[in-house]
Amino acid sequence: MLGEFGAAVAQERVVVIGAGIGGLAAALRLAHAGLDTTVLERAPHPGGKMRAVPVGDRAVEAGPTVFTMRWVFEELFAECGAELGDRVALAPARLLARHAWSRDERLDLFADIDASADAIAAFAGPREADGYRRFCARSAEVYRTLEGPFIREGRTGPAGLAQRVGLSGLGDLWRIQPFTTLWSALGAYFRDPRLLQLFGRYATYCGASPFTAPATLMLVAHVEQAGVWTVAGGLSGLARAVADLAAERGATFRYDAEVARILVEGGRVVGVRLADGTSVPADRVVCNADCAALGAGLLGPEAGAAGERLAPGERSLSAVTVCAEAVPAGFPLAHHTVFFSRDYRAEFDALLRARRLPDDPTVYVCAQDRDAAGAAPRGPERLLLLVNAPADGRDRPLTPPETERCERNLIRRLEACGLTLDFASSAVTTTPRDFDGLFPGTGGALYGRAAQGWATTFKRAGARTALPGLYLAGGSIHPGPGVPMAAQSGRLAAAAILDDRASTARSRGAATRGGTSMR
């Protein structure tokens, strides 16, 4: 490539640290734009938290299992000259999830609001069904208010958000109740404690408690109603599809390549050093590690200021997961089923105040071999079972007896609702300590900073940092956790790099032949 005056200009080099979905989205967009893009991943495969683990002779999805906000990936693929549907097989789910409190208390929610309202009327009465319809209308309003100025844009501060919506939109911001907790807001729509529990669980989608999370998280209801899909090959398969497209567009992937340090010279990023001592030069670096890893200095002191140091109480929840092959009996599992504890407040008091596992946990089960309609396969099924846990994997890891007690309590909650499991092989259990090992610096927190109060929404770092050449992506970065949000963070990081390059090029274009800057 020749520069303005005939001199050779090297292609700009970008290193992406981490092949989680945020890093993958950034790498795809940057490689398609023509940048020399290298992805360095410490694991032997892409995906980050979107991972599968071997159980017996099969692979069980061990990370996220719900696919929503399809538009994020449709836009990402379209920006890079591809069609999402050509690369990933998706099936829409009519049944969103099945919920159970006991052998006799079950409620299904559907993508169709009317079908869900009818189910709620039969379960809890017509008043609760009316409250559900009003709740859906409000959740849609919350989403519409935040999608453009917050989810799609890079500004994270209250002033930036207010400026983005303009004077006409300030009333909308006030109506979405940013200063109210989710639990308090739900009281305006529901009286049945089971429904409060069901819709309060949306806070756990970002690792928070419904008793402290902001009411804006009710937007999750609208996101699910807008579409939930099952993904052929699971969400780890979606990650592979993004990685494959990025490689086709020119990105280089190096697996089993752990980055030990972000290199800085002259006040700006110049590359990274791997754990084996080799260096990879770069003009810009996208860090897809958790912000807490940066803040803890795990990638060098110069980059540490771009991260954050979180006390245990500021971290989002972790989990204990059990990946298994089993034959279920006594309960009609759906693809997604939630078995609720008898006392939600006591459960979160144990998790976040006592910093221990609850004796009666809420259990999420993903029956991965059931289709969108919930049809059961023959023989053992692949199951992911999950309970929330404090993110204390580094500070106070669970002892073996605590883990065993957690597994017994999990099974007891399932049996209380009529479900028994006949395990076909040894299960694989992952604890907060294991998650901290997989994602260093987090303590096992799966969603970065916990959503506690309205202000935490704006405490997440954005794509740009104060260190020239360093950009951030991932679930701990704006706009937040979850597969589509993390992917959107990667799109925002790539957009920031491309905008900054364009700005630099314009500045260079103003130079005279004598080299005197016109800036």
C-alpha cells in the first residue's frame, strides 16, 4: 500500500485478546474492514463463556443457552457481507420457558402475549393476567427508550444518555423508573408472590438480585417476546460460526495463546506479550478479558487503569453448574425450565448478605435435546443444571462438602416439583472457583459488575480507554452482559477503532508537503 506521497504504509495491526463473543464480533468487523487482525485466545477453541464440556461421549453446552436480540447478529453478519441464516440454523421458540414451584404449580410463558395472559389467568386469576398485559406494555416502552441511545450507542454516562434522547425523550427516561428497584416496580403489576418471583428472576440474567437491581431490567420481558430461538449446535456453535466468518474475512486465530501483558511504549499500546515470552506487535489492541482482570493488573500495570477493582459485594453472581446425561421422569421438561425456591428473599439474602449457597436454591434446567416445542428424545438427555452462587471463587472457594451439599439441595428442589433424574454417566460440576480459573480476575462473577441501583448502569467502561490504542469489549463492558449485548460491545469497539482511524487520516490529510502540521 502506498501513502499520500508514495511512501509505503504498513497495514494497521490489531490484536484482539480473547475469543469470547465480544472479541469475535470486533475481529470480524475489523478483518472485513481490511485491518490486519489477530485473535489470541488462551483456550483451545473460540467462544469464551459460550462453551461446551464433554460428558460421557457427548458435548453439553455449559454456558449461555438463550438466544435473543437476533438483530445484533443479523446486522453484524450483513455488515460483513454474509447472512446469519446461511451460517447458523435457528428455530423460533413458541414456548419461552416452563416454571414450577411444586408438583401442582406450573406455568408456561409463550412468545405470544395473549397465550401467556391466558395461562396466567388460569394459574393466578384474571387480575394477574391484566397486570401481565400492562407489564408487557411497560417493558416494551423501557426497551424502546433504551435501544437507540443506550444499547446501540457508545455513550454510557447519564448526561450522554440524556443528550442522546433530547428534551422530548426525558419524560420517557423518567417513566421507565430508573431509580426504582425491579422488585418494587413489579408490585404495580402483580400481587401473586409466584409471579413476582418469576419476573423478578430477570435480574439474574445479568447476575443481580431483583431486590437491588433497577426496574429497567424489565426490558428483558420484551426482549424475550420479540423472539427466543434455539441454535443448532448450541451457542458454542454460534461462536464458531462467527469465528469461521472472521477467518474467511482475513482474521488470524491463535489458540492456546495466553496474553500475559499489554505492552506500552511512549504512552500508547504497541502490542502484547504472551505467557511463553513471545511478543506480538500491534497498533491497537481490543481487550475482551473481564474488566476486573485489567483492574487487578493481570495484563500489566499500564493497562490496569483501564479496568476496575471490584469488592466481592460489587461483583455479579457466579453459579454452580452441573452438566449431565440423564433420563428425566415425573415432570415434563421444556427446553428451558425453572424450578423456583419457596422463599426468594431468603435465597438472595443467603447469596449476597451471608455470601453462601442457599439451602433451597432456584434451579434452571436446559434440556438441550428438546426442540423448541419441548419434544423429548429417546434415552438419556443432555442437561445443564444451574444454581446461583456468590462470586467468591478466589476469596473463599467452596469446599468439597459444600459443593456436594449444593448438588443434593439442587436435586431436592427438582424432586419437590416431581422431577427425578437417572444419571447415565458422571456429571461435570463447575464452581465459582472453576469459573475464576477460566476467567481470571473475576472471582467467578459471570456478568462483570452487579446491577445494583440505577448508577451501576453507567459505571461500565465503554469501548475507548484513556490509554491510546487500547479498546475494550465483552460482557463486563457497555452495554452489558448477555450474548447479544457482549456482541454489541464488540461492534462498538470495532466502530470506535474505525472512527479513530478515519479521524487520524483526516488529520494527516491536513499536513503540508513540508511536513508542517495544520492541526
